[in-house]
Amino acid sequence: MFVQEYQAKRLLSRYGFSFPPGDVAFSTAEASSVAERIAAEAWVVKAQILAGDRGRFGGIKMVSSVSAAVAETQALLGSILVTPQTGERGIKVDAVYIERSVKIERELYLAILLDRFQRKLVLLGSPLGGAGIESVLAEQPDTLQRLSMSIDNAPDDDELRRFASGMDLNDALLDQYVQICRGLHQSVNELDALSIELNPLAIVDGNRLACLDVKMEIDDNAMFRHEDYAEIRARNRFDDRKLRAQSGYNYIRLDGDIGLLVGGAGLALATMDLLKLHEMEPANFLDLPPIASRSDVADACQTVLESPSVKALFVNAVGGGLTHCDTIAEGLITAHKKARITCPVVVRFAGTKREHGLTLLRNSRMPFQFADTMGEAIEILLRNMRA
Amino acid sequence: MGILIDSRTRVLCQGITGYRGSFFSHRAIEYGTRIVGGVVPGRGGQKHLNLPVFDTVEQAREMTGATASVLFVPPHAARDAMLEAIDAGIELVVCITEGIPILDMLRIKERLAGSQTRLIGPNCPGIITPGQCNIGIMPASIYQPGKIGVISRSGTLFYEAVAQLCREGFGQSTCIGIGADVVPGMTFVDCLELFRDDHGTEAVLLIGEIGGAAEEEAAQYLAAEAYPKPVIAYIAGRHAPPYRRMGHSSAIIAAGKGGTENKIQALRDANVIVVESPVEFGMTTRKAVR
């Protein structure tokens, strides 16, 4: 999961990074007291959303008085921010981060992350940084430095200095930079982070490196060893597309009209591809895990049908793992009992307990349409959509 | 023939007394898999499914001669269970567990590098040599012995593909679900190397998906190797919903890699026959193999 800037800065406070003084505010009253507490000539008020490019799209405001900080907070709270990373619908602002404004002499880029291609932990650094970093790097790819590293052993000083030597820093700043790299390696290890991006990492006051913004993703799989992450997750339940990811299946709402209830991510992706090949549009992505229970299936079914654009439901399941076709059949029947399903439902079962699953559905007297293969299912769906 | 496992393979189950370990061990035994014992710390000396249970993998290996182990342990215990199997010199570890922290897998990867162990998974359905040995959670009844090797990142799409192969009259030499995690044990390339040298395998079907670079690496390997057998591939996710992103690091590191079109092109360039639609696994294999 991604974490908000203020949450990331709190989590990272133990690792020797230098952040400008600041704090989160959920109301104008809190904004006023935060701004007063931070002695400053100027403040930055930053919308807390789980997306980047805030600065260029109205999410970051510079102010030079406490009252202006309060006014900007009032304007931001409750507003919807749309940036290239939020999707078209945008994200509602529930909190702002208020920090002391610093004079930036130069912006750098530094990130540590799991390289999903090399399957290694890697440091990425550039002497250039800031909001436009992707296009800057596209034009000047040679400025990007990479350093792969072991998870258990941080690189030694020589390796880090060689990496840092591309950042155009004087000796004092270079020492700080190496320390920041060490802090990143340690924090990834201790916090189970998948990425920590310091952008910009800025030279301020002539001889100091300060982390002005942090983007951080932590590994959902590691929740069990971090008690404090439950609260972060609870606070960040903003994203309707993944809101239900905790309830045993992945659901992402899309714009089409064919609801999909599919077992397994690979088959779910293939089913979407198949619909598109036949010029039909999926209303959602949804994959049931191989351990989904009857109630998971019923809940998933209701979630899919909640979308008003759904004109037909396609249930595509290959029984395997612990989720067999009969479990899926029972889930469908449970969902129908709770809220009658009125659209056509095309069911294609294969694999473990196929016959039993089909028998349950036939006996339910609900209006299912059955297909033996995915190809047949597509034909039935096409007939339904033309009707 | 087939790779990695056959009817003689002696298999341990780590976590055999749990619900899943118990359920799938029972099914494997019914299939004919030689499950020879279980490992559950603190349960040493007990019997389960009429099999001896040991406290450690080391003891179990010594007493049973097992060379393979399948893990049905919860995510928080998976790292240590895998390390234990690696340290005990188990040759093939199959980890079914889903939800293992990625940093744990990076550590496992580093440990595997200097070991004699091969790891399948985690977050995978397992491995089967039809008619001989089934390790994992796959619905064994759909598989038939034959000459197609199958490697898949996905589980359920894998079953779909196998069902289509069987409808076309193609059995399988060995089927391996390598798992969908970001940091897996064996990769497409590792499996392709083994299938290359297996006399029982005539062609290989590879089922990939969007994300990562495993398919691109496979393409690179196949091209460099002038691979001697036909390879057929399907890549799921052409129309996958876009990833949520925050910040720039994921885009910088990807630098255009990982998309389905990129993968498909790389595979085509390596003379791989690409399955266009997920209803055409059987048909396409029929065209590729005479």
C-alpha cells in the first residue's frame, strides 16, 4: 500500500533524514495550531493524497501568514484533486501537511526500490530532480545512476561514494548523501518498504540536504510484523477501486457492461482479453483467490452487480485449490437470495467439482445460461448483448 | 520422462497437520505421489495421514530419504520453513503459500544462489508429472501424460490451457506453476533449460502475463540458444486495468518494459508461436506440433 506523505515522514523519522519541520492537519483549527507551532516566515500547505504531481495541479500552496495557511487549508480540505496520477475521477483531500518553507538551491532525485525486472533492491539517483523528473530523465538518461544491492548487507562506503559521485555534490554534501543512502537501506529493511522516493531531495542553506517530499509504498504482505500499519491502512481507505481488496478478492471497477466473476488473476486477465477480442467491454476486473469461500464469492458477486452499468454477468471458473465449482455455485445462489440477480448470467465451469456445481445451479431454478468452454460462453454473451 | 519429479520422487510436506497441508497431501497420496512424511515443529513423533511427522526437515530427510518438500505454511512462517529446507539440502522445494513478504523472498533468493536447492513458487499451484507425481494444489484429474511441457505464472489460466491441450489430444510431460509473485524461485528460463534436455518433452507451452521481465528473459534465452523445440506462448493482460502509481520510481525503473506488447514482440522475435486468444491454446499447439 502507498502511504501519505505525513505518514511516510513519521515512519522515516528514526532514520536520520532531514525533513523541514511540519505536521499534518485534518481541520482548519489544526492547521492554525500547526502553522503557529512551526516558527517560519513562509509555509507550504500540501494536500495529502496518494498520488503524485500535486504541485503542478493545485495541491501545493505557498503562504506567508498563519491566516493564509488556514485559508488554503479550508480551500483544499474536501476538494477533489485531479492529477495525471489520480485517474479522471480525482481524489478527495482529507488532510493537509503544513511545513516550513525552505529556500531550495538545487533539487536531486533519490529512490530506493525493489526492481521488479531484476528482482533486486536498487538505489536510483540523479543530480536532477523535482516534479518533471520523468521527462528530464527521458531526455538525459545518462544522469541516472543505479546501484543494485543485497537486502541484508548495505553497500560499503566506497560503493556508495562511487554512486554519489555522479550527483555533483561537494564533500560535506557527499557525506550526508552517503548517510541518506544508508538510512534508505536500513528503513527498507525495517519497514518492509517496496519503494521510498525522495523527490526532491534538496540542497538547502548552502550545505544541507533536506528531503522535501517522500513517496513510499509498503508491502501489504508484511502487515503481520508491523502493528502500526493497521491504523495507516484504516486511514487510507480512500480508493474505491481497491476498497475491497482486503475482503478476499481483488476488484477494480471499469467502464464496460459485462460483469466478471473469475477465479484467479491469470484467467481473469485472459477473460478480459477475450471479451475485448470480441468487442465487448468488461465492467470490472475481479479475481477470486484459490481459497475463496462461499461468502467471499457471494460478496464478490454483489460487488460486481452493484455497478449500474452491468448488463450481463460472466462467471468463469476452473475449480482448483480450495475453491471448487460447487463453492462458487453456492456463492452465486447465496448472492441471488440476498438480492435477486436480474441480468443474464453466463456460467462456465471446469475442473474440480464441475458437475456438482452445475447441478446446484440447475436445481436453484435461477436463470443461468451454461457454457462448456470459454468460446461458447463468448457466443452466449454476444447473443445476450445483441438481444 | 518429464523434469524435476517422477514416480520415485520422495516428498515431504511442511505443515502437513494444517487444513491445507492435510487436504492436499491426502489428494497427492491418492494420485500416487510418494509423500513420505511431514514436518511440523513440536509435533515430532506423531503420525498424520498414517505418515511420520518430524520436528525438523533435517531429521525428516535423514529418516525418509526425501528429496522434495512442499510447503503449506502460513506467510509469517514461510521464510524460515524455506530456509530450513534449503539448509537441509532438499533438492526441490515447492512453496504454495501466498502472501509472503517480498523482502523475505529477496533473502531466500540470496540463499538459493549458493545452494543445491531449486524453489518453485511461492504463490504457485505446484508441479505435476501426469500419471506419476503431483505436488501442490492442481486439479490432477485434468492432466494427462504426454509430451508437452507447460510453464505458467498463473494458476487457473494454466488449468484452462491444459484442458484445451487434452481436448486436442496433447498430454503433458511436466507442468510447472512458477507462481505470480514478483520474486519467484524458478523462472521461465530455468524451466526451459530443463525441458530442452528432456527426451520426453517435444514442445513447450509458456503462459506469461503482464508485468516483470520473465517473458522478455525467456525470449532472450530462446533466441540466444537456438532452442531445439517448438515453444508456444500466451501473454495475459493486453487489456489489464492500468496500475495505480504514485511518484515516478516505478516508471523510471520500467523504462517501457513489462507491457504485454513488448513481451509478445520479444517472443515473436525469438521464433515463439504466440497464442492470440485464450480459447486457442489447443489449436495453436496443434499447428506448432505435428
